[in-house]
Amino acid sequence: MFDDLRAHLAALDGPWPARRRPAGRRPATMWTGPEQDPPPCAPPGEEAPDVAAHGLGGDGSLARDVGGYQAVLAIEDPLTVRLTYVGSDGYPLPTVPGALKVPHAAEIRELKALAKGVRGTLAGERARAEALMAADGRSWRHGAWRREWLDHPVSGAVARGLIWEFQDPGGVWHAATPGESVLVTVDGRALPVPPDGARVRLWHPARARPGVVRAWRGFVVDNRMVQAFRQAFREVCVLGPDEAGAARSDRFAGHILRYGRLRELFRERGWRPDHRGRLHGGAPPAARRVLGGGWRAVLRYDPAEQGDHVVTGHVGFERRDRRHWSRAGLADAPPLVFSEAMRDVDLFVDEASIAADPDWPDGEDRHHLHYRREAAFGRPGAAAEARRAALERVLPRTKIAGRCALDDRFLTVRGELRTYGIHLGTAQVRMEPEGTLLRVVPSRRKGQSGLFLPFEDERLSLILTKAVLLAADHRIADESLLRLIRTEVR
């Protein structure tokens, strides 16, 4: 569908600077049950976790001679491990050369197994680092931090793509990211090397001023900095005025979610669903996530009226009291614990809501249709705000910049035939000025554009793809879509 899409995506080419540095999922860190804290890191004074190095050098790579070729295994950035074969011409091959497949089959199997192991360890380190975002009191002495993170062949690939804070002798924290043998601040200056005893912690936007957060976001985009997870553009959730004295939050209540997708997100984010709920004839179901520091978040949900869907309920917090958990007020939860838990629930709504499903059938019951119409273009959540922040920096570098405008809810695109609003939360499209829904389902091809995005987000990529397509709506080759657009114009 949309055979002309590849040509339109050329509009995304822009004057990007060279990458500042080449930066690199055992499954997410697991724990045995809801009564235990997850083990993202060792407490201060304890030994660092034993993270496998897999024989890699300090730069996260190794090379082996195999039958006239050199096999190179390298962590390219916090997300990528690549195994290539370099011949005598110096050209790297991404697949096994035919001449090696039979005579060197055992060595090839060993290299593939090694690459799989490195990918697993790298994913585990990404998960361990991201778990620190909810660990407000976790820090290291600078020397220990270097040994555990920066100088490790695998962990270093994660650490170099993140922003850290370093405490000076006066107790002031300074944010910087590891560069080439130097710590680089947001304005490009070199931070003096801290003494071994100085404290180091992971930077969180909830602890920074808005102007500083904006500056770091610009730094990430300008330097094409690959982060192990969404850090600079991380969503921050704060206590609302109506939540200050409350025991639970209803800010995400009433959303209809696809239960299958919700279960997947529970696994990805470390939430444990209670399957004894009403979905299975028992008490109201809930999912819980232990966030460390003796805190856990609780999300309630109920089955929807029809289909394999659930309706979200309230979010609450519990604090460990020796061997038991007791309910706590929202204001009692530490700010980072509150923000990370609410960010997860916002993600569940953003990813699993039927309002964002382009294939949602038209014949569903009226209750679901009413929700979908309201939510498809309603007030977006924190994830949409992060997309807006990314688009503010990405769009000026594209050829469609002059046809686009951003507000709190929509990316407005001016085509040749008419104007469109793409919702930043659901990516649904409406045609202006009538507000008519336009179903646009571009072909899902990967690698269509060299445009750098500051974080991995399928919805953000979809919004940009639709924007490029609609900015040149007069060139759309899909006759059925073009007929809908032109019919509304008349």
C-alpha cells in the first residue's frame, strides 16, 4: 500500500551532523515474587554485580581469524551488537561467507552463540540501568562507578549513552555524559575529573529544572546520541492538585485496553498481574510492580463489557512493613517512585488503548465506539508530550518543516489538497476543518529513512511517516485514500 511512500520519505533527509560517537536484552531483570525488591543494583558498600565480559576488549569488541577472514564482534551502541566478516579487501560482510560455512561450521556456531550471549548481557545491563531511574538514593563512589559501569566492555556501552550526575566537594551535583576520555556537560564543556571518592548517580529529568531538561534533549538530538533507554526525553509524572491528600489516583481510570497487549507490557515493565481477579471469577484484579526502597505500585482493572478487553481503574501505592505491605497515600511515595509508576501506567494506556488501534472493527458496541471517538483525539498523556518534544527538534531538520505546526494535541500538516491533524497520542488522523477521521495505514517497512530519532517509539515513527505522506497528498497513489480526501474537499 502507498507505493509512493518511499519517495515521500526522502523529505526526511536533513543536514544531520556526524554521529558524536558510536555508542551498543538478557530478559529484563527478574525477581522471584512481589514480596521482594527487584535487584537493579547492589547497595552502597557491597560488591558490584558480576557482569560477563565475554572476552571483549575495552572498546566492546573482539576479532578472530577464521579461514582467511577476520570475524569481528562489536557492540556498536547500547542497542546494537553486530557480527561481521572482513575479507582481504577490507569490506565487512554482514553474513557468513559461503567459503566458511562448511569447513568452519563449528567456529561459526561458536561466534553466533557468543553474539547471542553478548546481546543478552547488554539487554540485562540496559534493564539494570533503567531500574535505577526509580532508585532515588542509589549512588557510587566515582572509582567504583568507573569499574562497574564505564570501564566494563558491556556495561560501558550502556553508561556512555547516558547522562550522569557527579557531586563536587560542596555537595552540588553536576550533570555530564562520558565522552572520549572526558566528561562532557550539556554546554559542551569538559567537567573536571572527580576524585575517586566523589559520588555518582544516574541523572533523572524529575530532579532537573525544565530549562536544563530542554538543553539535554537538544544535546541528544544534535549529537545523535543513542541512549540505552528513554532518559533525556523521559516522561515525568508529578502529583496533581487533586491527588495530594488522596490514597489513590484515578487519572488513568476508565480507559479500555486490549488485554493481550497489556499482558505483554506487564512483562516488559516488570509488573505482576494477579490472575485471581474478576477476569477469572475472583476479586477485582490488579497488577503490581516493586520499585525498590520498600515501595510497590498497584494498578486495578476490570473486564470490559465485550471482548478480550479491560477497563483501567485506580493506581495506588503500598509500603513494606517488615514482611507485609500496607497501603500508603500518594503523597507518601517518593517523587521518583511515583513518577516511574505513573509513567508505566501512562505507557499501558498509550500502547494498549483501543483508541490507537487502526484495525478496530466498526461494528463494535456503542460503549466502545463512544470511548474510541472520545479518546482518539482527546487530551494526550505524558508519552505524547515526549513525542511533541522530540518533534520540536526533529521537524526543523526535514523538508516538510514549513508544512507542519505543533500544539498540545496535534501535529498539523498542510497538504496540497487539505489540512490534517495527527494526534500525538494515538497517531489517528482527522481532516480539517470538519474533524472527519481519516484512516491512514502506511506500509510497515523498516529502515525507510535515515532520520535520527532520539528514542525508539513506533508511534513517533508512524506520526512522521503519516506527516510525510500527507504533506504531499496530491501524489498519493492509493486511489481509495485519495478519493476519501478529495470527496471531503468537495
